Amino acid sequence: MANIKDGKKKAGFKEYFNGVRIEMKKVVWPTKQEVVSYTAIVIATCAVFALGFWLIDTGALAALKSLLNITLN
């Protein structure tokens, strides 16, 4: 409520969305080629990390099996 104490009018929904519209005009949107390349990078990174975690998990499981002499069906 600091706006009311300072004598300023509280902004309404219309002013808010007008400000949002003005700010959205300032946004520099990526091109289609940039979106495709960024998407490919994200998918490749996820695949690399998934493979890495799978290898670590498999290695840890093998180590625990041999350490504890456990056999799984």
C-alpha cells in the first residue's frame, strides 16, 4: 500500500496489461533455426547425462553385488 501513501494511484489491470504489451514488443525472439539448434543441444545433453547416470548406476550395482555376494534373478 506504499503507492497509496505516496499519493500515487494504484495501477489497474488495463495499465498492467498495457505495460506487459509494451515490454513484449522489446523481446527479441529466436529464429526457427535457433530454436531447432537449441532443442537439439538440449536433447543431446539429456541423452549424454542419461547415459552417464546409467553407467554410474550399473557400475555401482555391479560393485555392490560383488561386495555383498548378491545374485539377482
